[in-house]
Amino acid sequence: MRTVVLSRAQVWRGPLILVNRDHPLRCPYPLDPVPALPSCPDVLLDRQAAGLLGACVRAAGGAEEIVPVSGWRSLEEQRRIWDGSLAGHGETFTRRYVALPGCSEHQTGLAIDLGRRAERIDFLRPDFPNRGACGAFRRLAARYGFIQRYRREKEALTGIAREPWHFRYVGPPHAQLMVRHRLALEEYASFLRWEGPCSCTLPNGRAAQVFYVPCEGEETALELPDGCCQVSGDNDGGFLVTVWGVPA
């Protein structure tokens, strides 16, 4: 075992942070941005997320059908999108489909809007149907660490209308657990906190265990096993810990 000391500031960082109206970004996300897909060099995504996005698109047979529409956005770009939507569509539409500046997952580089290739694509609401390669991508997404972030039955929690084109990278263990238990990201940390450690076996046969640790003050000491672990803040007072190699 080894001891890891986490600072309170680390609650606001990591690939599992919750970002919404009630949980704005507290600090710039540490990006390592690359093109989300090689065919669209101007749409950027976190490096690890981009690698798994490309693998999922290929597995779905979607290289010719699926295109990235919007990935990482700066605060300034998110503000332009918000203001443009207000001017063009009004407040009701904008609050349903556009996150407030500073409260958008796109600012982390972990969210991607995908569309079906067409001559014209709606930037705010791209077509991403549940058929063909798009449907195959949706069915495979959790295997590669992506969840459809905004679902109709979770609108009261997320504050955003159903968006079948918007996917969030959280990592394969977490995507698998969220899909299995039908959880929105808003529910995930609380679920782990009250249910205790959860285990799963990934498609490659590797086992993983996930658990929640509350932030205990300015510093939190955490005992972790030797080997491969990931600690992510949740942007809401705690940490989500992933340990690979634990029997599921």
C-alpha cells in the first residue's frame, strides 16, 4: 500500500468532474487537446478521450458517416454560442440546449457533439440517429468510456434537454457502471458514496473497482494499493478512485 495526499483544490480537477449550472468549472481544465478525429483537425478533444473516440467510431463502422461537430470550447467561445443562441432562438430554447458560459462540459475537452455526415449540419442540434453507424456507436459507447450525457428521463437533474448527439468521456469503468445502473453523472458520486465500492469487468477482461472518498479538509490522506490507480475530483466535495486489477 502507499499513501497519497490530496489537496482540496484537486476536488475540482480530473476526468470525472461534474460540470453543470450548479457546479461551474472552478479552474481551467488541464488540457492536452488533439483533433477529436483525424478528418476534422479543428474540433479538439482531450488526448485520451480522442483516442478512444476514434476506436469507437472505427468499431461502429462510422469512419464515413460520423463527424465531430463541437469539442473543446474556450470560455469565450461558449459565451459567443450562448449569446448567439439567445439572439437567434430566444431564452427558452437556449436554456434547454446551451450551457451557461463557465458551466459547459465542452470547456473540459471531455465532451463531444457528433453528427451524421451531411451537406449541412445543425451546430446546436446535429442529427445523430439511432440507426446505422450512429446507432452502432451509441451501443458501443460505454465500452470505450463514453456516455450519452443528456437523456430525457434525467432532464430535471441535468437542466439540459435530451441531446442524443452529446457524449461525455468518463472512462470505461465509469461509463459501464453508469449505464448498468441508469445513472446520470449528477447521481454517480452519491451512488458510490452510499452503495460502497463497485466492481466491473471491462470488455478486455481487465477488472476495476471504483469507490468514493470525501474531501476531509485542506488535505486528504488516501491509502491506495500498489499498481494502477486513478483519482479524480468530482467538483462537488469528494474524489472518485479507480483501482485496476481488483477482482470484479
